[in-house]
Amino acid sequence: MSNELSNPVFQNEAKARKWLEGHLWPDGPICSHCGVIGDGTPIDGRPGLYQCNACRKQFTVMTGTLFERSHIPLNKWLMCAFLMCASKKGMSAHQMHRMLGISYKSTWFMCHRIREAMREGKFPGPLGGEGKIVEADETWIGGKERNKHVGKRNKRNIGGEGKEAAFSLVERGGKVRSFHVPEVSGKTLRPILVAQVDRKSTLMTDEGGQYYHAGKEFNRHETINHSADEYVRGDAYTNTIEGYFSILKRGIVGTYHHVSQQHLKRYLAEFDFRYNERSALGVNDKARAGRLLKGIVGKRLTYRRPDKTAHS
């Protein structure tokens, strides 16, 4: 896939399908019903449709993915995914819908489905390990009271009050994992720390009391006293995770402007994905989009009405 949006993959649905087949089916068609590889027969007059010779069911490369039964052309899906991967601080649904030429409502839905593809269903293992350093910190997502209409300001909303908390872990020179948490406390953060970070790691945090007891469970725990204007003490610092938060905040403040509580976890997944597949780790825009599309499998596109069960 070229970096140029004039690439035929983004302009022609048939070429988009061929590209996706080559990307997801390098060894031949894979039946989404029974999993048999390379034993599908193309159906004449129905480009992209195959019949499995094992289970006799029909399938396409989009069956069982978040693209299944979507009325939006596949080339538009691929362009949307590529733009989201290539934009370091994200791209708003309004900007995306103008570029794709489809409705804002459909674009908003597409973007959230792609964020779902970016989310890791199951982490491969804990961060860190012997000789490695993991930084942990939390940030608050929400507008400043002084920026609100005077009638909507709440003087009691100081610090994190009235905002949503995001907790992140980043391995130096490695990857990040972020979580939307109900509150910042030892009771809330400890289970995440011990599940996501290898106990043999060195843990770096600020002086917050929520890390005091959990920090003792790791090989080494260093704290930085930011309130005393301390930011670096030897190898003790949290500048790596602060750098990640700066990208996250610039994206939310400058691109999305408002992130709802319901969807915050998806926006965190988006920024985590781009950070984990960043150029510093040798991943370019093309490779990043390719890795994203591996995540569409098993994430069926469904719609839900308040008075009905989920349906396609």
C-alpha cells in the first residue's frame, strides 16, 4: 500500500479486495466458518465470493471481520484505516468524512470500529522484566473549568474532579498500555500493575501514595518528587510516559476536543496502537496500517437498536 492516497487500493473496491485478500490470505482463501486454508472455490460471476469445499459454506475475505455486511465500500474502509494510522495525533470524524466523501454519522461509526481493531484483545505478556524499566503514571481527561461557559462551571472541580482518569504503563524503549480507571488509588491501580508488569522490573513513578505498597512488590521502585521540582535523578525519571501523555493530550485537545466517558477506552487504544507501532521501532505508515488490518478478524460489524438485539 502506497503512502499516496491516489493509490488504486483506495480508489477501486475490487483492487481493495484483492489487496486485502493478499494481506489476510497469504496462503490462499481461509474459510471463516471452519478455518480450512486454501480449499475454497471461486463462484463464477461473484467476484470475491468463495465456497468452502470442506464445509460447503460461502465466504469472502470480509466474512467474520468488522467489514462484514457493511454497505460502505471496502476502499473507503482502507483509506480511513490508513489515515488513522498515519496521523500521529489522530484525525477527527468531521475531517475524515470530508476526505472520504461519506456521511459524518457513517464515518464516526467507522472510526470507532477501527479503534476496536486497534485494541489488543489479549496482551502477549507482562511489560518489562529483569534489567528493564517500566514507568507508570496517570493523567486526567476533561476540559478546564475556566474554558467552560460561566453557567456550566463548577468551582468544586479542582484537579481530577469532574474528569476521567487514564492510567498508563510504558516500558522504556518498548510499548505502552493504557487503561480507563474509575479512580486513582492503590486499590484500583495495584491489580493493573501486578498483572501487566513483570515483578523483576524496575518501577518508576511519581511520589503519589497510590504506588507506595504496590511498588514494594517489584525488584526496585524509584519515585520522583515533582512537587519539589525534581524530574531526573540518575536513571529515575518518568519523562518517557510524560512524553506519551503529551501526544495523547494534544490529540484529544487539538483534534477530538471532546471524548466521552463511554468511548475513552477506544481513544486510548488508538493512541496506544500508534505509539506501539511507531517509527522509532522501525514501523512506517504502510506497515502500521498492515498490522492494524490484522486486527479486523473476529470483530464482526454489528448494529444495535434500543428495542432489538444486535443485528447486522
